[in-house]
Amino acid sequence: MELHMDEKKLLKVFQETQKEIMDVDELSQYMEKEKIMRTALWLSGKKLVDIIENKESIAVLTEEGNRVLEKGLPERRIAKYLKENNLNSIPIKDLKNILDKDEINAALGNLKKKGIAKIEKGNIVFETLDYEDEEEILLAKIKENPHLNSYNEKERKIIENLKKRGFLKIDEEVERKIKLTEKGKEYIKNPIEIKEEITQLTREDIIGGRWREAYIRPYDVKIPVEEVYPAKMHPLTRIIKEIKEVLISMGFKEIKSPIVETEFWNFDVLFEPQDHPAREMQDTFFLKYPTEGDVPEDLLRKVKDIHEDGTINGLKISEGWKYKFDENVSKRTVLRTHTTASSIRYLASLSDEEKEKPHKVFCIGRVFRNEAIDYKHLPEFYQCEGIIMDDNVTFDNLIGILKEFLNRLGFEKVRFRPAYFPFTEPSLEAEVYLEGKGWLELLGAGMFRPEVLEPLGIKKPVLAWGIGFSRLAMLKLGLTDIRDLHKNDLDWLKRV
């Protein structure tokens, strides 16, 4: 078995000391401490040693804990003040002269809890000013001996309370020992010869002939090494980037729109009636400021006519919603509830010349819904919206494009079923199949209704679809709770 020079050095320590197990501090007398664990990992991979780890909890006094050890707990400082002034009681309102503001409530609670004093008519009355406090005694002991395994169950409960009060914190100390395996014991029975090693052959080694005498170590790509966690993007950011790359590769271009929208762009243009349940406070965040936003008057008039009686420039294209449209409602501001507002704004911005050309655009951004927070709902999440406008595009084209899009995202099995959305007709929902979970809904899509397109002067059919990132991210990352996407769990972030 070929071993690295450091591996031989470590095994030779066991050979010369005739020991089977040694801790890292003991081994550091014979070789550099920073090399020991790395070398032990190599030998562990070759089944020559085992690495034994013992973890122990250590109590460490905080800055506040050291201050308390020096000056006493807040309740002790009250008793000390009374003793110095020959008193046995003090009004609660006078505690501000003895303690910091943030210490008073905790002191009152602990005085009662420990039975040190009573509170009568706004006064703190002490039974005795000379009392023993288990917390103070234990803080002093921890200063001398921080190892938690030295303390009994009762003391550990007190330690937990000291931790809650911010006087100490609990750290973990790891003791590592290296132990020879049976295979390792067999190996060190033979003399261990340590030759000079060349790990990187240089020009001087070749010219001077050093390479003839030294041992040239071969590379072993299977040697275990310590895990390295390089800087990387948040998993949600990576998924957003992946989707952008997929859509751009399919010929789409990205567009943006504001987070703060008027009800006009968020609802009215999409032919959503002003009394629709989605506009209620339990579904939408309405803004106090700004009080209203700008709305293009000409387009507002056309949208109003469509809502009221289904006419556009005097031409009847539908029955409309048969109600009195309120222009003031259109100007109210909300946090956008979907990125469809981006697509509509884009279509409305097209010139007559541009309306004759095909368009493929998408928007990725944050949207807001007044949802109760649970394992699958958040009030703020990411959404992706896309549209395709061209002559003769059909519902079949929409299905084909969505199937290709989902396939490129890694979902092989895709199916579609009819659905209803206020601003598209016909409409569909796309589902993907995951082993062990079955069919899961992932996106909604459809063709914009004439009531949406006619006021914008769009004569070509427009295919539209939207996908929620949170559901997609949960599927790709194997999560069951949407809140996990936004927690600062460093261990999870290192792994994904």
C-alpha cells in the first residue's frame, strides 16, 4: 500500500510510542497540528485508523455574565442598595435609580420567583437582605469549570435560566482521538521507511537528478478531504437564473414592471370586474400611499366601456359585466398580485408598427397576496409570466411551448387539463409527474380574451402563461415547507 509521507509519519508515531489510541494534542508533539486531521482522514479512507469524536457542551459567560459576576445580579444590586441605606423596601418606580431600564422587569420577576421579596402596594419588600442566590453561586462555578457534564440535573436547569437571561451561552467542544484499526496494527508491525517525497516535479529536480533518489508520489483522487463550502448563489436565485436561461434560449426577452401598481393595470385591463372577490382586502394589499396612480385616459375609457357593456369604439364584442364602472377605483394603488400586469403594460406600450410584429417576452418578479402564512403560502413570492403574440398562434402552440419549457426544466412527464382564469379563454393548467408524489399542478395558461386585447389595439392572438416559483423551487429542492426557502439555515444552504 502506497502511503503519503505524512501518513507514514503519523503511523510511525504509533509505532514508536506503542500506543493504539492518541488524541490530537498528544500527536501534536510529534507533527504539525494542522496536518494531523488531514492525514488522519487519508488514513481513515484506507481503513488504517478510525477517528473518534467526543462532543461536550461548554458554558461560556457573556459580557453581561461577567458584569453580573463582578457587580451581582440585578436583584442582588437592589438588596445591596437597601442594605447600604438601612432600608428593607423600595418603591418600584425608584428602581430606575439602581438598575438599567431593561433590567427592571427581569429583576421584579426573579425577586418573586426566588421568594426573595414581596410586592405590596407598589413597593418591593425584602424578607431578608442577606440571602444566598443559586444563580450567583453557579455563575462563579462556571467561571472556574465550564464543562456542563460536571453539573447535576438541578444545576443544569439553573444554567438554562442563566442562558435565557443572557448571562451565558452554550458552545460545543469537540475532542478528537485517532485510533489504529486492526489493519493499522498489522501495518506498523513492519519497519516504516520515510523517504523524501516529490509532490511536484520541477525542472531543477530533473536536471539535478534528484528525481532518481526521491519518491515521486502518485495522485490518489479517492483520498477523502475536508468539505469545502465555496460562496454560491441562494438556491432560489439559482432557479430564477436557470428559468431565465431556458426562456432566453427559447427566444424570449425579459421585461420589467413596477411592484406598486394601480388597480387599472393589475385588474381592470385584465377584464376582472371591480366587485371580483380577488380585489377584497383578504386577497390584495391596498396601499395608503401613494393614494392614486396615473392611468392613461384614452385606454381607461375603452376598458370602462368593455366592462360596462362589452363595446369598444361603439362595436359590441361581448356582453360585458353589466355594472357601473368606477374610474376612481382604477386609480387606487396596490402591491401587484401577479406579473401579468407586466405583460399587459408591454402590450399597451407597443406602437402601431410594433403591433404588426411577433413578440415573445417574459417577466420574473415578486408578487404579493394577503395570504395566511403556512407550509405552502407566503404573502410575498416570485412569479414568472410569459406571452407570445404572433399571427395564427393557437392553443396547440401554447401546449407545445409549455411542454418544451417544462422538459427543459427537467420535468419529463407533463400533462394538461382544462382550467378557468378571468382573462384567458380557453385556459389550461399544466401538471408534472414526480416519482413518489404523483401529478402536481405547476402553472396556468391560456389565450388572452378579446376583452383584454381589443382595448389595447392588439389584433393578433396572444398566448399567456404564469408559473409560481415557490412551488417549482420546492419540487426541485425536495422541500415540504415553503418557509424553508427563506430561512437562514446555513447547514441547508451549504448542502443545496
